Amino acid sequence: MAIINRWYQILQIMNNYQSIKQKELADLLDISRQTLSKNIYLLNNELDQIASISTEDGVYTLAVFDINEYEKILAGKLKRESDFNSTTKRMAYILKRLIGQEEIITIDQLSEEMMVSRGTVSNNISTLRKIISDYEVEIIGKTNNGLVIIGEELDIRLIYVNYVMEYFPPELVNDSFKNLLSSYCHKNDIPAHITRLLTSVIEVSILRVRNKQLLKSINPYYENFIKNTEFFEYIYYLIEENFEISLSATEMDFIVYPLNVFNQGSGIKKVYNMNKTRHLFNQIIEKVEQVFSISISKDQFFDIMRYHLTHLTNRLVMQLDMNDLFFEEVAERYPSSYAIAEETSRTIADVVGRDVPKAEINYLTLYFEMELSGNGVPNKRHIAVICHTGMGTALIIKNQLQKVIGHDVHVTAYSQQEVSDETLDKYFAIFTTIPLRTRNTKVPVIQMNSIVNDSFVKEQWRKIEKNSLISDKKLELVISKISANSNYLDLINQMSEELIEANLVDDNFKDSILERENMKSTIFDPTIGMPHALNFKNRKIVLNFGKYDKDTNDIPKFVFLLAIPNNADEEINNLLLDVYDFIFRISSDSNLIKKLSDVDSEDNLRQRIMED
């Protein structure tokens, strides 16, 4: 990777985090700590008097001294000031020449203009072909005949916007026009980065129209939300007046796409037509419910998600990457919601015709996590609070707990002298600031400080609820012995028949699960397979676990066959999500893989699920 691109990666991460551990930053960039230190040293030289990244006790911290100059750097100043010693600058120049002019250009010409060897240019073009493979565009030609770029006009323009404009300033859009545009955008509360993108898009559009390369169509999933606004009319007037050019409706829809890709606050009142978004949403939910056998409140979730989904499809059409604030954290923290978001991304890609980037999957994960984790257990819970500093402190902790956990939980405060096994056994959970003298109770006990940490309490409370459902036999566990010679379908057949013989599932369960498997494989990765279907006989979740000791490409190491009650209530839905979390966490947790390899009984498996 070119060093200047790495500098911008570092700036993006530091901008999001402000402070980050050296190891975490090195891991995110996939480089050694020594390479990271060298990059930050060089970057600090470029940031002189503008900003600085300092380190103390293994933690990097960003400090900004000149916000105006810093914003110019974020807008690409370092890239534009770079020379042709930069690989990415050379590739941007090659694209600029191929797209910006009509005539065929040769490698010799490019070599002479950039003052590098023909071999260097050839290598840069090979790399470029891979980079632009995500677009409907190709660089074709032979060494002696010259090069041309061909493809969809929309994608050719997007390549110019996304790659060339980062390194080269506008040539057609002059300072006078930029000042008029910036002033009007500022008046309408348009963020500076959107204004910069809008300027780049206008530059590229004027260039292509003057070269008689007109935009005739845009992906039908793109929508212009500001078409009938005063802002749109003014931009249209400003362009035609300054460039003496007539633009079609399609051209103008494209030009204002920077205003249609983020759900940012602004002075422009957007008008949404949600028909396409609703159609896409329905396809997403249908697929999610089919694959994961979970129930989602469609209307409520659509109201929450519709604006994000609408802007997401516009970003995909325009190949605009979101700034990823979460990196690897989301997949690790919310494995089941992340798996659902991945499935959702495949549905969106099929419908819209664009792949969904990792950053967008992370944002989708949060929406699913908010929706699915919002289904609280409805039954009122009784918990005890025990405190050694007196009843006053116990009552303060009680109020804090109810603020965190909710008022559907009944909290009783005790002093140290009042507790006994008989007193505590009736409670769902016990929160205590002291080590209990008596610990014969089977009730979960959470040791805590006098001052309650909200996130700690929420996490512990969630574990208690999950383990309560598992230990209350809402989850029926079975362990199957897998034949070494079985294929995956044979395994599903065998494990389903075992459940039918044990009278745990309905007689049609095997046919249902095999039918689902024929529609889409449930092998999620080499570690886990999760065949599942609805069960019309049992009100519990039935999990049949099988482990395959022989290494093979055809069968995953662990098979979790799930029979899910057809009329699942909220408790069962919550438990199902916890089981999904457990299963999807396996592939990234080597310790859990080892523990599961040693599982030899239902009780042992139940303990593994409760511990996770």
C-alpha cells in the first residue's frame, strides 16, 4: 500500500477514536508496530503545526491545533501535493488521461509524461485493472495500439470522482463558482465534506458532457430526494449560467447525488418515496425469517430502518464507502446480528446489483441488534440487593439498578445481617457489595462495587436472563454420534430421525429441514453447520449437537441442528438469539472450539452455552 494511503487510514481511525492502543491500531492496519511508529513519525512531519499524534503508555492520541488546515488535509491536501513517486498518484493520473480525453493514449506517452519507466506504467495499469473491477469498466488495449477505458458512463464518472479528484484539483470549476456554491451550501447547513464532493461531481459531469459522453440512465434503485426543492433549482441554474451548458434531468439527478447519500441534517427538506425501499425491506425480512427462523415486527422495524436503507441503496449505486466507526468490534460483540446483517447484505446485493461493503454490514448489524435485543423478557423479576454500608446505600443502588434494568424488575434491599439462604432462594438474582457468608443458594450472585457501572449491570443481567431460560429447560439438548463416513445431508437425515424417534419433533420435521437445505446450504463456514426448521410439536427449542472429528471440506466440524417452536413467544425468541450468538461466536474463538471438542454430555453442552 502506498504510504500516503496509509497516512489517511491512520487519520481516519484517529479521527474516529481520538485515542487508541498501539497494538489495536497496528492490528487494524495489519502492519507491525515498528512500521506503524515509522508511519506516524513521517505523518507528524507532514502535520507540522496543524495536528499531532502523540504516544504515552502505549496509547496514541490525536491533538488538532489548526482546525481549518486540518480539514484541508482530511479533504485530500496531502494526496494533491504528492508527486509521481507515489504509486496511487500515478494511477490517478492514468485514469485522468484515459477518462478526460478522447484520443487513445499509449504506455510510452504515459511513461514520458510521468517520467517513469514503461515497466512501472504497465505494473500500475495491471493494479488499476484490479482496483476498478468493482465497476462496470475495463481498461483495454495492447502495448503497441494504445489504451482506452470502456464501460458504463455512470461507473466511469464514479471512478473519476472517487480516484482522480482525490489527487487533482478541479480544472473547469473555478474559484468564483466554488465560492458561490460553498456560500449557498453553507447557508443551507450542508456539511463541508458534502460540498467538496458536490464540487467534484460537477467538475466530472461538465468534463464528460463537453466530451459528448452523456449519462442516459442510472440504476433504478437510486432516488433523488431533493428534485423539487429550491436548492436543486439553484444548483441547476448556477451550472447552466456559469458553464453555458444544458443538462438533462438524468444528468442533474447524478450531479446532486452527494445530497442523497447521507441522512445528514441540513436546511433542505427531502421528499421520500418509500415504495422501492419497502419492496427491498420486505425481501430482506422474508429472507431473514426464512434463514434464521426468527420473527421481526415488520412495520415497527421498517419505521426505524427506512431512512437508513434508502440512503444505503443510494450509496451502493454511487459506490460511496461509509466511514467505518466500528472496525472488527461489531462482528465480535453481536455475532448473531452480524450473521443476519451478512445475509441481508447478500439480498441487497442481489436486488440493487452492487456488493455491500463491510462498513455497511456493521451499520446493518446495529439496526438488527437494536431491534432484536429490544424484546425484553416480560415477566416481572425479583432481585435482592445486599450492602454492607447501610440501608441508605442499598436504596441508592436499588434506584440505580431500576434505572439500568427497568421498573418491571422488583428490587428488595437488605443489610448484611438480614440475609440467609432461605431469604435469598426466592430471588431471581442477587446483587451484593460484600462476599456473602452463605453461598449455598442456587440463585446467581453478582459481586459489585457501591457505585453501579451501567454497562456491567446490563451485561450481567442479560447473562442471568439467558442462563435462567437455559436452566429452566426452555432448551432441550441432544447429542448425536456422527458416523465418520457420512456426508452432510446424511448427517441431517440421521440427526432429524433421532429427534423424531425421541418424540421431540413432529413427523414432518425431517422433510422440512431437508427441503430448506436443498434451497440453501446451512454450512456457514468450515467450523459450523446449522440446519434448522420449524417444529410443530414442542414448545421448547430443541438443539441436536454433533461433532465430526475427521477433517473434511464437505462437513463442518460441529453441526447444530435446531428445531424451533412454530409459535415462539418473546422468551423463546430471546433464547434463540442467544443460541445463535453462541454458535456464530465459535468460528472466531479457538478456546470455545477446544471446549466443544471435549463435550460428551447434554449437561456439559448446557454448561458451555451458559458460560459463553
